Amino acid sequence: MNDITGKCLCGSVTITVSDPVGWLGACHCRMCQRWSGGLWAGFPADPDTVRITGPVQSYPSSKLADRAFCQTCGTQLWMRDRSDDAPYDLMPGIFDGAQDWPLKSEIYVDQALHAFSLSGVHKRASSAEYREKNPEVNQITDGARQND
Ligand SMILES: [Zn+2]
Ligand SMILES: [Zn+2]
């Protein structure tokens, strides 16, 4: 089995993923920009392939999803829809093994900070295109709305 293990900045949270997908997706929505500080990228992993140890805290960033971080050092760990079988969207930067993974998709490209126009051949979707395919995100009405 192909496992990768990552850790937060202070080392108190450890995450191991079995057979990771080996690619990343980036999101430029306003929530991801605020949370990441600029550029957000993650990769999906089924819950039964993820093992987590350490002090994790979750923030309910919208009606749909939580964003998790290390209680001690604040490192971003994942974003995940609030249901038991929802996949994790894990932060690649905490895993040494993710360094050479390609970017597969990029969403909310029309909202990207201009400094982060990502080159290469990958799927791109504007906020309107993404919302049309994922109408559930239109329910998000919290203080950090994706379309503000
Ligand atoms: Zn930490
Ligand atoms: Zn986003």
C-alpha cells in the first residue's frame, strides 16, 4: 500500500493517507482566499483512507462544510462537507509526498488574485460555471459568502 504522512507546523497533528489520488485542485473563492491567505489547494481522500492524530479544531465556515486546523499552531489541515461519508479535502503542503503532484483543476478562476494565475494544462471553471454544476453552494449564506 502507498501511504503518505504529513504533519502540521508544530508537529502535534499527524495525518496519514492510504493510496492518495496524486493530484491537486485549487479554489479561488473568497472563503478559500481568506482561509488560506491567498491560494488554496487540496486533494480529496475518502474517510476510510485517512488517519488523524493530534489536537484538531474545526470551524464551520458555511452551512455545508467545516475547515480544520491544528489547535496549537493553526496550520490548515482540511476542508470537509459535514457528513460522515464526505471525502476530506486535505492540504497538500503538509505532506512531503505531495511535492510533485500536478494541478488537475482550478475553480472560481475569475476571482483569483492576479498574482496567482496558474499556468499549465488543467480544467478551469469560473464561479458561474462551478455554481451551475454544484447548485448546493448557492445555499451558503454565512458572513463570508463565496460571491462577496
Ligand atoms: Zn500544529
Ligand atoms: Zn473555495
